[in-house]
Amino acid sequence: MENDFSDQCQELSEQIQTLSGELPGPLGGFHSTYRSALADGAISRKGKVLMALAISIVLRADTCMEMRLREALQAGASREELLETLGVAILMGGAPAVAYAATALADYDQVSSDASQKQTRSYGP
């Protein structure tokens, strides 16, 4: 399988950047709220991003789920933390959340595999 998840996230980031350029007022305010809401505080950024991931699964927001999963990985979320987050999402979202949770786990595994392959790749003689 190609790096579909990473490609989708990159494409979405570019689309949001374009939209931000076209709507600087509304999206400037949104980006400020976003940064503030996910900043480290009493709850770590990683914890907040995992919460946002669970919410995006419950809401069945595919693109939000992809972006929050990417952020969780960047924040250092482990597979075990992801699994517990998926469990909470399933609790709150019921059966429809199961399909989204399964997709999130597959995406996590794909990105983790891609990252480990890049780290172990040798470019020397």
C-alpha cells in the first residue's frame, strides 16, 4: 500500500492553507482558538489531541480524524494510548464509531511502519 494516509494529510493541509489565504479573518480566529485549545496546560497537548481524535471519530469526521491522528503521532502517542482512545470513542459513538476506530488503527499502523522503515533505511555503501 502506498502512503495514502500521509498523502491525504498533506493534501488536506495544503487545502486548508489555501482556504486560510482566502478567508484570513474567520480562519485566523479559528487557528488562534485551535492553538490555544491544544496547548500544553493541566492536560498535555498529546492528551488533548487524543481527546480531539476520539471526538472526530464519534462525529464521523474523516478528515478531522486523519489530521488529529497525525498530530497524536507527532505528539508521541503510543499504539497503546491510541487503542485506549479508540475504546473511549467506541464507548461514546457506539457501533458507527467501530468502523472509524478500525480505520484510525490501520492508519496508525501504516504511518508507524512507514516511519520505522525510514529510520532503518541505510543510505551508505
